[in-house]
Amino acid sequence: MATMEGLINAFTTLLVTTDPPGLAPIFLALTAGMTQAQRRQTALRGTLIGFVILTVFAVTGAGILSLLGISLPAFRIAGGLLLFFIAFEMIFEKRQERKEKTTEVAITRDHIHNLAVFPLAIPLISGPGSISATILLAGNFPTPLERAQLIAVIGLVFVAILAALVIADRIDRYLGQTGRAILTRLLGVLLAALAVQFVIDGFRAIMTVYTGP
């Protein structure tokens, strides 16, 4: 049975890496010209696909690493550095600019009915950051029961994402440009701290292997 602290840490990490408030204005741009019903359908489909992707990595992520000969401590360090880079982008407002560029490319290449798959589900929701975070977190939930709890946490995060997309227009109006900038920076600082903790845990595990407990 996972601890409450571990579950809260997992929820916070995934919530920050998926960034529901930051997705809201991008989703509005993606679905420009759609009716409310079409937007809801796109949001539901995108979140379901994203949930399936992260669930697959939560269940098989460790197996994939083992198959590739990558140790979990090494992936913790690499994943922590990647999450720190994402946090750096959030703090200095680089991530939103990159997401908007991804959106522009997708609109010109894909039909509007496929937007739920690309770029909404991949890579805006289930991108490298959230996938890395999921694999890292899965290492802290080794038993089948704990893994089921992690999947439940992922489900809660995606409920929050779906809610943010459904009310995207209201969130965008309420936060405004200043509000989005402040929230993104605060979440970026929090993610940076979590990323550093992942790196510390990775080095600690490696030192334990070579020096003993």
C-alpha cells in the first residue's frame, strides 16, 4: 500500500508536467471554429488516449528499461534532468511558445478530426515530460496494488485535464495573460524542486549499489 505522501507526490508531479491550465489556451486555438459539442468530443477523446498512453508506461515502463539495459537510478537522473529542463522552460515562458509552434505545425498537416490524437494527446498531454515522470513514479509503486493506485492517480490527473479543456474558454478569460504567466512560473518552481529530488534519489541509489547501505 502506497503512502499518502507518495500518492500526493505522484499527483503533484503528473499535474505539473501535464499542465492543465497551460493546455486551455492552446486547446482553444486548436479547436477554433468547432462547436461546443465538437470541442467536448475532442477533449474527451484526447484525454482518453493520453490516459491510455501513460497507463501503458506506468505498467510496462520498468520492463522497457530492463529490456534496454537501463537501470532505474540512471533513468531517475536522466528523467530528473529532463523534468528540470521543462521546469526551466516554464519559469522563463519557453514551454508555452514551443507548444504553440507544435500546434501550428499540426493544424497545417492533420485533419481537424485527428487533432485529439496529434497534437492534443501526443505530445501536448502525454509528452516526454509526463511519460518520463510516469516511468520514474512507477519505480516507487512496485507491487500490483501500488501500481493500481498509481493508475488511479493518473486517472485523477486526467479528470482535471478534461475539466480544464471543457471549460478552457472560461479559464483563459479568468486567468488572462498575467495570471497564466504567474501560475506557470509557480508550477515551474515546484517541478524544479521535484526534478532535483529525482536526481538526488538516483545518485543515492547508485551510491548504495557501489558503497553499500
